[in-house]
Amino acid sequence: MNFEEYKKAVFELNRYAYHYYVEDDPITTDEVYDKLYHEILEYEENNPFQVLDNSPTQRVGDVVSEGFHKALHKSRMWSLEDVFNEEDLKKWLSRVFKLDDRAAFYCEPKYDGASLNLIYNGGKLIQAITRGDGLTGEDITQNARTIKTIPLSIDYMELIEIRGEVVIFKSEFEKINEERARNGENLFANPRNAAAGSLRQLDSSITASRNLVFLPYGVGQNTLDISLLSKRMEFIYSLGFKTPPHRATCKWLLDIEKVYAKMKDERESYEMMLDGMVVKVDQIDSQESMGYTVKYPRWAVAYKFPAVEKITTVKDIILQVGRSGVITPVAIVEPTNIDGVVVERATLHNFDEIQRKDIRIKDKVIILRSGDVIPKIIKVLTHERNGDEIEVHRPSECPVCRSELLDEGALIKCQNLTCKARVVNSIIYFASKQCLNIDGLGERIVKALFDAGVVKSVEDIFSLTLDKLLELEGFKEKKSQNLLDAIENAKGCECWRFINALGIEHIGEVASKSLCSEFGLDFIDAKKTELLAIEGIGEEMAESILDFVRVNEEHIIRLLEVLHPKVPEPKAEVKENPFKDKTVVLTGSMSQSRTEIKEMLESLGAKVSGSVSKKTDMVIFGDDAGSKYDKAIELGVKAITEDEMKEMLND
Ligand code: IVH
């Protein structure tokens, strides 16, 4: 490698990294990336005076500082005024319109992390300063250089301060905390603390290991000649920075409310934590004329989301027995309103988790409610303990049937197949929406049927009669008849529902649908090789199906006899063609939309899949094909161009 080649290689590696970290859309494999990385490293070791500043090798974080130096921001970093409801937002808007009746707005997420000021000059990152008191912060340049979403060089030569928030994605946060728990270290209470803590590490290799992400939200000192904030931000993104998961320009209150509602509803699906939406006046000249109060810009406001984290007290820890017998501890907490929902329980996953987090009855804890998942305890406030807290021990007998439990470490199981909890939960699952969809078989009724001795297994629900039901307390004629009708209606259900309802471990709705379309009801006779040939079914799932069928064959057959599930009509025979019965993957941009091509191929009897595996028969690629193409080559899967596909069709 000579210097010219080295420069090209650095450019190429930066391009790979940009697509991987900023665009979330890799254009090569890890292997290709690593190979080039090591070639560059080797060149740099032999030519230490030629190392380019923006080489990805310069992000490793091998600098340990004694402490951080104070550094001045070139222009002040401001805070934001908060509003919490529509009424306050209206008040803010009317103040803004009084100052400038032409004002329009740019809305973007308010990220929950630590703010950072990046100073670029001559196209290079020269300094990174934490917010500090807004005027002076700490110089953490060495740490910022390890963050892959901060470009070390940009295609813009003038001095510019780019401001943004450093965050940790939720998935990464969980990983870090799991590892800290394994090492017996204190857990981070939330992604914000984790981000801020990781940014201020004296050993930059720790920062490097944390996978921090930088999200830009504005500029400080600059000489940009762009008169709208929204356009300025587009320019900043184009320099190689990450874009927000959602952004919009708005004119009126109603538009702003709409964007707010969307962000609030979707925020659980975003990778980073948001604590609100920021509304900013879009016109820069208008921002300048509005100016600042002592603390805040008059032209921006943070429209906060309701908090998702609250402090509460653990009142009790109870044990639940699932349909597979697994015992799950659940914390009963002091009822707490989070985002409009009163939370009374939080999942604890398993006993290892209780021990790891050292959760005790009467502990004060922080609970997090996100989306529709069950709230969880993210931290115990151990400094609030007064000695009255009660430790909980691993159970040795089933809380429901009192039989001895099997302790497998992470999982503790009740092995009694006739345990009331197991039977009741199996029936509830069997009747649930994604299974046989039988209305009226909720927890209360199933328990009543079990206690009365009329239903002791899933099969028994099909021998219920009106007379039997009417003998039970609380079962009136109408309600009983409705239940019987709902059970009757389940007969002739779609075959995948039947498979799903069996509750085979690792087999959910998607796998049930694949099994049904491949084998219909003959799935009980499928061989392992046949199961493994189905896209999406791997070793563990195949074993689980075989095991289940071996143990439960008679039960399955009896259920089949009462239910007679419907098997989908075999698709009309398509003529022989090179794509019939082939598993095909499409990648890259093509002359038509990929959906159109997908539909065309499906009409020829092909199965179009989203990912390349050994089971893929061919990959059809267009321009800018990325990792799927590479994977095909790596696995020796046939790869053809769109034109070649068309030729095959014409032939
Ligand atoms: S703008 C001139 N925009 O929130 C306005 N700040 O409460 C200054 N933050 O210190 C800030 N997301 O760390 C702005 N989209 C966003 C933001 C954002 C998060 C943080 C930032 C700031 C704090 C103010």
C-alpha cells in the first residue's frame, strides 16, 4: 500500500462506517470491514507520521487522562423552557406570534442524554466540549473521537459549532446493565445517566466500548448562509450526522399537536429515549430578533412527554405459574400513575434478576413503563433502606399445587401437568385472540370451570353442555349459550391457529403459519430435515416440534377430531418456470419497485424472503446492492442482476 492507496482505503472505510453507524444500513460485511481496517492499521504502524486524523483507527480510545480541562464554548449553550400540556403550548405560541406573526416551526425529538458541543474547523473535528454551565464545559475531545456517529472530518471548511445530544440506545443500555450486574457493579438508573457517565470517562477505551450515539440538534457559532433552521439541519445531516427518527415543519398549533402525538405514540419503537418534542421557530432571522431571556431562547420550547419512570415502593413479591410451569416472580407495587396508566405490578423476570438487583419487599424502587410491555423495576434505591426490608428466597414448592419445583438456575419450573395454574393458563392461551379466538374464556371463567371440576384440560371445553354450565354459580342462560356458541365457532378454524394454540415452545404465530402452509395438518408427521428446510425454522424450533408431537400425539389427534381445522387451498398450479418453488431475495434499487417485482415473482410460484441464508436459491440484485449481495457471495448463493432475471423470464 502506498500513501495514495492508504488515503483511498481510509475514505472507503469511513464510507462503510457511515453506512453502518449513521445510516443503519451496512453496505458490506464485518469481514470486509475488518480486513480493510487491519490493512490500514498495518500501513499506519509502518508509517506513523502519515497517519490521517480521520482514520477509523483513531477512534479506539487508547488515551487515559488525569482529569478534564475546562473549555469555553464559542457561543453559549442554552437550556429550554418546558411546557407540559396544550394550554401552555398555546400560551407560548401566542407569545411567539406576538413577536413575529410569520413564525413557522421546526419540530424534532427532545433526546434524553447528555449535550455535547462539537467544534469543527478546516473540515476537522478540533474540540468536543460538554455543556457544563452553558458557557464553559469540559474538554472531552478524546472521548468524542471514539463515538462512531461523530464524523472526524466533514466536507465543510469554515468554523462551525455543531450541537447535539449523546445518547445510548435502549438495547445497548440493557446490555451494559446486564454486564454490570454480572460483575456486581452498580446499575445505571436510565440511559441518560449511562450516556453522561460514559462520556466523562478518564479512560477513553471505556467510552469507546459503550456504543454511544450522537444526534445533532443545532449549531452554535457559524457562518452558514441558510435562512431556515430546517434547511440548516438538512445540511448538517448531509455532512455525515444521524437524522432524527421523526422531524417536521409546522405552521399551526394543530400541526404541532399532530407531530407531538405521533412522536409520543411511536417513541417506544425508537431506539433512543425521548423525553419530549422540541418546537423551534424555523426562520433564523426571526430567532435572532426574538432573542433570549436570562435562561432560555424565546424561539424554542420543550414540549415534554409524560414521565415513564416513577419512584414507588414494593409491597409484595408474588409468584406466577405460567402454562409451561415456569415460575415468574412479580412485584406488587404501591399504585403509581405513569403516563395515564396506574401501574400496580412490575415483572421481575426470574429469581436471578431479583438477586442481581437485590430487590426486597418494602424497597423504594424506580419503575419504568414503556409501551404496552409490563413495567419493570430498573433500580433499587438502596440508600433509602431503613432495615425493615424483607429479602425473598428462591421457592422450592409450587405456590399453586405445592408440588416440588425443578430449579434450573435462571428458570424454576413446576413439573406437575395437572397443576391448576398450568391448566388454567393453557386454556386461556388456547382461547386467546392469536390462537382459537374463543370469546368468554378469560381467567375468571376458566378458573370457575376448573374449580367446579367440569374442565380439567383443554379438551374438556369441547364437552361442555348448557345443563352443565347452568349448574354453576353465576352462569346465566344467555352467557352460557354465548360461551357454547363461541366454542362451537372455533371448529373449522384456520389450521395455523390450531398449531399456534398447541403452545409448542418456540413456535409462535409466524412459525405456525409457515408450518401450516408447508404441511397443512400433516405437520405431525414432518421429519426433522423437512422442518429445517422451512425458512425461519432452525434446530431448536425443529427439536421442539418433534418433542412436542412425540409426547402429545394422542392429545393432538383428539383435538383434531373435534376441531377439524381448515387447511388452505393449495395454490393454483403455476406453469413450470425458473422461479417456481424457489426462495428468492431481492436487494438494491431496481427499475420497478421491489414490491412490484416481489408480486410478479410470487405469481410465478416463488417465495420472496427478506434475508439471505443457506436456504435461499437466488439473490436478484439492483444498483447499490449491499450486505445481502455480499452474504449471497459468501454463502455461494446464486446472484443475478435484474436484467438477467428478465432474460430468464423471456427464455
Ligand atoms: S435545543 C437553543 N434541541 O435539552 C436551544 N436541545 O433542556 C438549546 N436536548 O441542553 C437546546 N434534544 O441537551 C435542543 N432537539 C433538541 C434537544 C435538546 C435534547 C437537550 C439539550 C439541552 C437540553 C435543554
